Amino acid sequence: MSIVFDSKSFLQQLTSAPGVYRMYGGQGELLYVGKAKNLKKRVSSYFMRAPGNLRTEAMVSQIHRIEVTLTHTEDEALILESNLIKELNPRYNIVYRDDKSYPYVRLSAHPFPRISYYRGAKTGEHRYFGPFPSAGAVQETLQTLQKLFKLRPCRDNFFAHRQRACLQHQIKRCSGPCVGLISPDDYAQDAAKAVRLLEGKGDKLAAEMAVEMEQAAERLAFEKAAALRDQIAALKRVRESRTLTGGAEDLDVVVVAIHASSSCVVVMSVRDGMNLGHRSHFPRHPAHAAPEELLESFLSQHYFDQPVPPEILVSHVLDEEAMLEGALSTRAGRKVTIGLPQRGVKVRLLEMAQATAAQALSTHLVEAASMDDRLLELQRALDLDRPPRRMECF
């Protein structure tokens, strides 16, 4: 005999404290994990919804029990929810799994640091800058740093056994530290400038270099002053040639595009006023998921283990916007704002990201349909290759 969940009795005794709730089906299977600033208010909403949300109705009809875990704050609830979703993979939750880790720029722990592309687990001895949305964004950044500061890209074993400067020095992409063409102090200064640029302080860096150039000229160190002048000019050219965003400094644009059979979430990253590109995500989720729910789930899971920018632009108004802002602000150690832009350059960035998401979803659907067709053709070919079944006569 099936036991009907008594939602009325359960809700009467439920606390209004923050926490996490877990909904279970008749066979003990986990249906859904959610967080709440007010558990009583949030869980009650599932049993008071107007008909029409097929996904929620299907889930609620299967509930046999609900368990709650109380937390001290909303932030703790957000972290616990994210951990449980990734660990337990509930049936009705939206799960974001990104098989490929994000790429970084790495500056090695070496007397003459190597600048390189890196993807993988980070260790404490090196310095990492990022994450970047794509490998192309990292490669472009590396080329910029080599042009400006001539940091070495070679591996340590190659560096240790050089007897003459390599091609990178000849094309003015490396200052030749392997053969003593630059002093350790001068190389360290160049590496420090690269760090400043990677930290998004390009304007301050240019101003500091201008002061340094004037001081070198006053000391009659004209060779040093000329080198700084060339670096400042190159820095200006590089910044002008990159895709500028009209005043938008450090932010992410997160948008969702939805189709009946799939969805796509795109994250476009802007750092130091430069558009670094985007990354597309295709989450696993039940049918009839709302775009607002997709975005809220993405924000809570994605930024759990990724650096949080000061501002996040979204394509839809979120029900739990204030709670997410508070949790992400606590995690980042500074104020984080989430919102739907209304005017200006931020609206144009949002429109660009939405067009990108729509195109990425269209491509994804075409590729999925093509894969289905190939699997069907393969199955038909296998069926044709099988010998006909032998008929037995009696």
C-alpha cells in the first residue's frame, strides 16, 4: 500500500530557519535537493503552486518524505546544496558537469619565471591567473605578454641547456635570460609588470611605466627610457586592438537559451574592459525547466569553485537574486551584484551573449540530431550484415 505524503502536517511543524531540504520518492530515491532562506516558506510553495508546471507537478506527486538540514546562514545553505547536488545527482535537479577544466596563465616559481598555458590542478609554488573562458583567450594573452615584456615561454630543461639565444629572442618575443642577455633584477621587473596586467591593472601599469620612463631620462639612462617608451606604446596598441567594452570593467555575462529538448548556458567574461570570449554549457535537466531556475542553479554551482567577478549580468530576473548575491559576496570577500541590465553598453553585451547562446544551442541540436542519424544508420548496417534466421520445419 502506497503511503501518501502528509504535506499539511509536515509544513505545520517545519521551521522558518535557513537550510537545505531533500525530497525522496517511494523507493527511497532522491528526487530533489534545494536551499532556502526560509525553509517553511520555500517548501510550502511546492504544494501551493498553480497547476501548469508539469515538471514540478510530476515531482511533487512522487514525494513520500522530506528531510531538512538546518544551517546558520543562507551562505552555508548554498554551499551545502551545491555539494549535495554534485555528490548525489538528484533526479529533478539541474546538474552542470564540465568535463574540461578551465585554462589558466601560469607564471612558474623560478628565478626567471616561465609564462605558459596551463590546465589542471593548481599547486602552491606557481602563480595562476584566470580562469579564462577558452584556450584561444589564453593564447592571445600569452602572445600579448611576450610582445610587451619578453618573458620566456620555454620549459625549464630547455632553458637550462641553452648556449645561444633561440628564435623567440630573434623575433623579439623573449629577452634571452637563458644566455644572460638580461639581468635577474630587470627580468623580475618585467615579470612584475606582466602580473599587474594580468591582475587587470593595465591603466595603472601604463601610468607607472610613464613615471619610470621620466625618472630614467632624468638619470640620463636613455636606453632604459627608450625601452620603457616602446613598452608603453606597445601596451597602448595592444589595448586598443583588443575588443573593448566601452567602460565595462570586470564582469561575467550569463545567459540561457532554451529549446524543448535541450538548453545552453553561455558565460561571457570581461576583464579589465576587454572581452575574453565565452564558454558554452549544456546542462542535464528534466523537461520543462524554467530559464530562471537554470540560471540560479548555474550560478550556485559554477561559482562554487570558480573566481567570482564583482558583477554578473543575467538574461532573466531571478527569484533568489538577493540570496545568491549575499552568498557569492561572502565567498569573494567583497560585494558581488547580480542583475538584468537596462541600458547602455551592458545591454549590448547581454544581447551579444544571447545571440551566442542561441547559435551554440542550434549547433548543439544539429550535432545531436546528426549523431542520432549516424547511430541509426549503423544499427541498420549491423542488421543487414546479420545472416537471416534459419527456419526450422517440423
